[in-house]
Amino acid sequence: MAEKDRVRTKQFRFTLLPEENAMLTKNAFEYGLSKSKYLRKLILAESLAGKQWHMDGDQAKQLKYDDAT
């Protein structure tokens, strides 16, 4: 089925930390995609214009948090 024939009917909403949003914005921009299209490509494991998605050590540290209470 061609992309133009597909209708997306489900919405998903989630909350990001400011740093996570900045990373999403930066990564999507680097691939020339909207945030939605970038996330869809990640979910569907589609190629990102021949580039390999990566997260450097600093980015990974920003995503980690101590869950101990």
C-alpha cells in the first residue's frame, strides 16, 4: 500500500525532559525530518538516509536517572 493511501488514526503522546526534547529535535533536524517522521522511521527500523543513528556517552548519561527511592 502506498504511503499516500495510508491514514494514521492513532495518536500517541508522551512527555520528555528538556534535554530529551533537545536531542530529538537535533537528531530529526540532522536527518532533515520532522520529529514525527524521524520517530516513525526509528520505530519501523527504516533507513535514515544512509546514516546510522547513534547516541554518544553524554547523551546516554542525560537519559539515565537514579530510580532508587
